[in-house]
Amino acid sequence: MKLLVIGAAGMIGARLAARIAADGTLGGRPVESMVLADVVEPARPEGAVPAIETHAVDLSAPGSAAMLIAGRPDTIFHLAAIVSGEAEADFEKGYRINLDGTRDLFEAIRLAGREAPYAPRVVFASSIAVYGAPFPEAIPDDFALTPLTSYGTQKAIGELLLADYSRRGIFDGIGLRLPTICVRPGRPNKAASGFFSNILREPMNGQEAVLPVSEEVRHFFASPRAAIGFFLHAATMDTGPVGPRRNLAMPGLSATVGEEIEALRRIVGEKAVKLIRREPDETIARIVSGWAPDVSADRARVLGFKAETTFDEIVRAHLEDELGGVAKV
Amino acid sequence: MKLLVIGAAGMIGARLAARIAADGTLGGRPVESMVLADVVEPARPEGAVPAIETHAVDLSAPGSAAMLIAGRPDTIFHLAAIVSGEAEADFEKGYRINLDGTRDLFEAIRLAGREAPYAPRVVFASSIAVYGAPFPEAIPDDFALTPLTSYGTQKAIGELLLADYSRRGIFDGIGLRLPTICVRPGRPNKAASGFFSNILREPMNGQEAVLPVSEEVRHFFASPRAAIGFFLHAATMDTGPVGPRRNLAMPGLSATVGEEIEALRRIVGEKAVKLIRREPDETIARIVSGWAPDVSADRARVLGFKAETTFDEIVRAHLEDELGGVAKV
């Protein structure tokens, strides 16, 4: 089978492409070729896939989407996006990439299908940013999307388009409403959500990390490993039982910052916990208070999506996948 | 104040423009000018507004939106849309007018605001078509939008854009999720929902009407008179208490076809009821079974929106507003 990964230089996209390249198969079928695209040229993963192309391309530029699907991939992973903070700071860029880019891709598939029958599986990365406070204790699957950022708005629009194009048989789409990814690998960044990962990742590397909110703050998490699992399952599952509601809140772990820290203490030790420095930040506390504390994700669980059920698992996944199993503290 | 009505040749748009022209005021403030636009030239209403312009214009054509807001209207009513059946039959036209046209309007306002401060009130006509079955008994305000038509998808996207542009202060928007309008004036049409109005309007005119579903079918209604009231209230209300959830399910009357017929019997008489011919249609019955039977509309009621509470009122509103108070049967 032929695959296309858009956003393949991103944190999840690169790991997804690496995993498929290593496996050489998807859902038990051999992968003959992969096209990896992003605004910067993605890395070429090692593995068992005979043909891998990498493209540096702006999805929203005229002709980009048509070029990317010219090979008629059987499965398309669409993870390309301007992230939350940048989409809020740059209104036009956010709408251009996150809305127009997504629509261009969907339209390119529709137009290709008019030339010859074509209806690929499309797996779309959405986000819990589609929700906006106030929330019930756990957000049910039929809860309204009232995003409080332009990024969340653009993802919610992508979800609506995905459902309509799927309903019309233009493609066979599944939207994945991802929890906050934790532990997010890489360097600390200025995203308001950064501290959830920083306070685990940095101490595991022997570095200090700042905690700007109280230990009572509750949010909803899944590991990068779980997220890769969501994409692989969405690409290979039977979509018959999904029905017209094509966008699924992914399962995850609802946990407090205190529970994160306890897991770090259990798995890595007190020395790591001592590297967390409390530095309350009212602005971050206010932003985070508008985020979802818990998501029921009942439909996704029934449909076979799986995530961690304890923070110990999340900490261990980071140790194993990013640090070769050993903390540097 | 200066007003713009887009979709002013439509059933609601024309009556809204006529009502404001007759009043000469909106929310107690004198209306100096009205621009009335639609894809066909709207009628010029009589009344007390000194300056009325009418334009035949395709909202999605380049430059149209900027031209329409060149006079910097204080209040914009946006009712222009390709209706449900046509948006389903013509995918490209539906998206072009209902999505791109709406976005062009919102963008024109944003760009005008970069030249000089500008943040008009924008009242957007949405629809209960944004909902998709299965439903709870009465749809709550925080229920997910999972439309089952392209029209519903386009309206749901318009709602998301309206909320984001309002959150950013680009304009002060209110989206009105309209119930099915009944009694819809004019000739019978082929819309699947047509019979809800046909079985009242045609008998009141001494004409036969076809009922394709059982009397147990339940749906959610408001009169054209109530709908005009929604738009006037949305244009003049204090939007402070609305918060970031700018799209409001409008109140209405949940009633069965049997209750419609009983109201016709009480207000007009048995002679009118005898003109309803039962002719079951499986296709229409199936389509209608996917529609909302009831909507709670709690927020809108608290915010001062009002609709009929009995079908007798709906029948009387049609008699008074369209037939000079006297049925022709």
C-alpha cells in the first residue's frame, strides 16, 4: 500500500513515519511507498519501506495538495498544523494553513475522485483545543465544540469538513481529538501547556524545570506512544461501526500535576522531583483553567483506541522511547 | 444608524427589511440608511428610512463583500444562503456561497477594521440543520453539532467563524440557530420539510395539501413573525452577558403534526382540515426522522428571545400577517 504523511517533520508525524518505516507494514499489509511532507523537509526514516519520498512543501500553496496526492495514496495521515500559540498570534497564517490547507487537501482528493474512483482513508489530527470552558466534570462524546482559540476553531472546522466529505463518500475519514501529549520530547518551549511535560522531562535529564501552577490543576493526557497507536488504529480499523460522527475524542488519562509528580517520584526518585521549582504564574494558571480536566472518550474506547491508565506508564514510556530506559539524574 | 441586510430577497430577509423600513428605527435609534443585497435584486420596502439601496450581487464574487460594507454599516444581518436541498445537490455551489461567502464577509469586516476602528454587530442566520441524529429528547445548549447535510456543515462552520471573529473583537456577532419556519408563506416547494407548512397554508387558502408522514411526527417550529423578532432582538441586545458562545439555539415550539392539525381545526375549522390528503412517502418519513424533535434553547430564553408556545399562535400569526386575518376557505 501507498501512504502519505503530511506534517511528517512534527513530533508525532516523524515518530509515526519512523514506526511505519520500521514495521514495513500497516495493518498487516506491506507498505510499498511513503511520501513524507512538511513545511521543512522531513527526515528519511530507516526501515523496510522500499520507496520513501520527502517533500518540503507549504500545503496551502496552489497545487501542493494535488501534487501530494498525485500518487493516489491509500492512506493519508494529515497532521500538518500551525500550533496553538502561533495561530493565535498570526491570524492569517493560522487560517491559511490550518483551515485552507486542510480544505485544499480534501478538495484535491475530491477532484482526483472525479477523474477515477478514489476514496482513501484519511486520518486527521484534531485536538482537545476544540473544547472551551465551562465543562462538565468529564466531557462526553456529544459535547458542543466551543473553542476559545483560533487554533481550536480551525481544528473544529477541519472536523466538520472531514465528516461531510466522508458522509459523501469522497474519502473515508477519521478525526482524532488528541489529548495533551505528555511527556512531549524535545526542548522546553513557551507553550502555556509546556510545563506539564517540562516538569517530567527536564528532571529525567537532570535539568531544573519550572512549575507555574498548583499541584491541584487537572488536565487530560496521552503519551506520544499512545498517540502513534491512535493513528495506526485509525488507519487500519473498520470504519463501518463509526457512522457519520467521524471525529472521535481519543482516550487518555485525567490527572493532576500532583499525580504527575508522584509518578516521577515513584519511577525516577526524589532527586528528580527536587529539580521542580515552584514559580507561580497567574497568566498561565488562568489559561490552563480553561482547559478540559477530563474527557470520557467512550466511543473511541469501544472502537478499540487505547491509552495509558496511570502516569507511571506515561513516565515509563518516555524513559523507554526517548532515554533508552535510563534517567540522567 | 446604517444597516446592511444580505439575503434581503429571501423570505425572512425581505420581511425583516420591510419591518425595519416601516419602523424607521432599530432598538429606538433612527435608521438613516439600509443596504439590501441578494443574488437577485431585493424589493425596495416602503417606510420611514430615508436612504435605501438595493443590490443584486453574488456575495462570494471577488470584491462583493468589501463593496457591501464600504459604507461601514453599524449592523449587518447575514441571511444569504444556498438552501439545504440545493447545497446537497450542488456541492461546490453550497460551499462557495454558504462557506466562502460568509468568510468573505467576515474577512471584509476584519480588513476594514485594520484601516480604521470598526466592529459592527453581525447577526448570522444559522439553522437547526447543524444538529444530526441521534438526539436526546430535547437538545441542550451544549449539544454537539454533527450535521448530516452539507448545508448543516456550512452553517456550523459559519457559527465557528462567527464565534472566533467575535472573540477577537473583529465584530460583535450573534448566530441564530433557527427552528423550522412555519407557516412558511409562498407556494408549496419540494423541500422535505415543506409539508409542515403546506398542510396549514394551503387549506387556509382553500387548496388541498399532501401530508406524507404520520401525525405522530414531532419537530421544532417558529413562525416567520417570531424569526423577525429573533433578528431584531439579536441586533439590539446587550451582548455582554452572552460570553464567548456566540451561537444560540433559538426558542420554538416542539409539536407533532397532529397538534398542527388540531390548531388548524380550532382556528380555521373542519373544512380546512378536510383539505389535508394523506399520502405516505417513505423517503420523506426517513429524512424527517433524522430531524430534531425538540430544542431546549434555555440560554436564548434567558437572553430575552421569544417564540410561540402553542400552534394556535402560529396559525393566527399566518392568518394576520399573510391573509389579512381571514382564511379563504
